[in-house]
Amino acid sequence: MAGTGDIHLRDNALLRVKDLNVRFPVSGGRVVQAVSGISFDIMKGETLGLVGESGCGKSTTGRAILQLPKPNSGEVVFDGVDLTELSPNELRRQRTALQMIFQDPISSLNPRRRIADVVAEPLRVWGPSDRREQQLKVEAMLEAVGLDPAAKNRRPHEFSGGQCQRISIARALVLEPKLIICDEPVSALDVSVQAQILNLLEDLKVQYELTLVFVAHDLAVVKNISDRVAVMYLGKICEVADPDELYVRPAHPYTELLLGSSPVPDPNHPLDREMVAGGELPSPTNPPSGCRYRTRCERADEQCAVLEPQLRQVREGHFVACHHPLVDVPVSLGETRVAVG
């Protein structure tokens, strides 16, 4: 994984994103720079966690992989095919191997349709054509996600939020995809249910040989499910590392802020008021020059206002885009820009 500039992405990656840019026009002729030149790759069977506060571009990145919306520029190479170059019909066929699990499990399901029809809808388009075979596949998927197949004739309002998310996962799995984008799939659920869904995703990942992009704002959730974590800030990737390394030794001030903002389950634990004094997120229509985090960073200097930092290696497998990281940068590693997935 690397930033813009001289990057080296692995050719054998299942998913390779290079210099991805997504912009949205708004009133007054302004443009929201939702995603700005990010690059990463993911190997088959890996889970990449995308984490950051609201508005950082993590969900837009996940949707842009599926070309929803289509990126303004950049490459999204999935299984050797650049999705940005496909015609609408070619992209439609390719999307059977890429699926998405949405944040709100209830609103993502049609309230008027039976669960059997919701899960079977992809099969009605892509086959098998035999209705009996479709129903057997639906029952198998419901059972795989921990639901009683006998409930297939019920409608979404008869299920809890956690059960609806299991139905959404079954719908995503029914076409046997290679890659699933999980867009904050547990943020709308109770904590105990979150753990159940996360365990389910881990089991299904092994069973169906899945590759996952897991989008979340909760660092604890991302840590438990990801093989690699990428921290995003205002449309940029600012740090990449293994979960254990990132949580113990963050190298970017923003990552440290995120870790410090996680609540501690202790009513007597003092509030870190220095941590909450970081200020508001700058406008994505007019991001700061140089380092985008500099307006909230105590380490910022003139260099940070002029020169945009690129991802550089600070430890084995640990990359940070910061002129003044929280750790010492070995000279032999500081100039290395390598893709990590």
C-alpha cells in the first residue's frame, strides 16, 4: 500500500487500487474532494480495514471500488480486470464477483418482499434458472448465516436488526463472490450482536475463501477482524500497519487521536481534555495545503503547510504519511515506498 507518487503495487493482488480520485460537485461551483489519490492492494483471502472519522472518505472508497459512483480518475483492477475501463454490460457481469453489505440492515431490505425472494433475487438474474435449485441455494445460505431456513417466508419487519444483517450477508454470498465490501456492517447493532456478526464474517471468510474490505469508524471493531488497517483522513490514507502494531505503536498523530478517543469502560476514568481539543474536521471542499491534518496537529510546521507527506516505511510493514511521525524513522527505511496489502 502506498500514497501518490512512486508506488509499487503487486501484480498478483486480487484488488489493486491506484491513484483513486472521487469528487462530488456541490452548490456554488464548489467540489467535494471525497477521495484524493489513494492507492492500495489486497491479496486473496485478506481483510483490509478502512478506518477514520465521519467524512474521511472511507465509505466512498468502498463504493468507488464497485464503481458506485464511478471514480473521476484512477484504476480499480479486480482479478486482473480494470473496472474503470469496462462497458456497462461488462461491469454488470463483473459485479457478480463483488458484493456489498450495507450499514443499515433493515433499510437495505425491501420490506414488502419475503426473505426467500430477497436472497434469491440475484439468482433470478444470474441463475441457476431452476426455481427449486434456487430455493435450495437460498435455504443453504440462510443456514450458513445462522438463520432457520423455515423462516424464509417471513418479511424483514419480523426480524431483529442482527437477523436482518444476517439476511443481507446471505444475499451477498448467494452468488459466491470473491470480494465483499463491508460498509460499517455492525455500527447500527448492539454490542453483543456486533460480536456475533463479526464472528460470523470471520467464519464465512474461511468457509467461502472471501476477501474483505471492512469499513468502520470503531477502531476496536477493525482490530478484531482485519489483517491490515489503513487509517484515512480527509480523503487520504495517512497510516497503514498490522492491527496489533497500529494499536500499540501508532506513528501518525491522527491515529493517536483516534485511539485516544475510544471510550474506556470505566466511569472513574478521567476524560483526556487535551485529546478532545483537536478541533473540527476541515471542509473537504477546501482541504488544507500540504498535510491535510496540519490544522489539528501540534507537530505541524512550515514544511507541513507546503509539502504533502507521502507514505514511508517506519517499521517492517508499518507505513505513515507524516513529516514528523511519533516514532523515529530509520534512514534505511524512510525513503521506501512499497505496496502492502
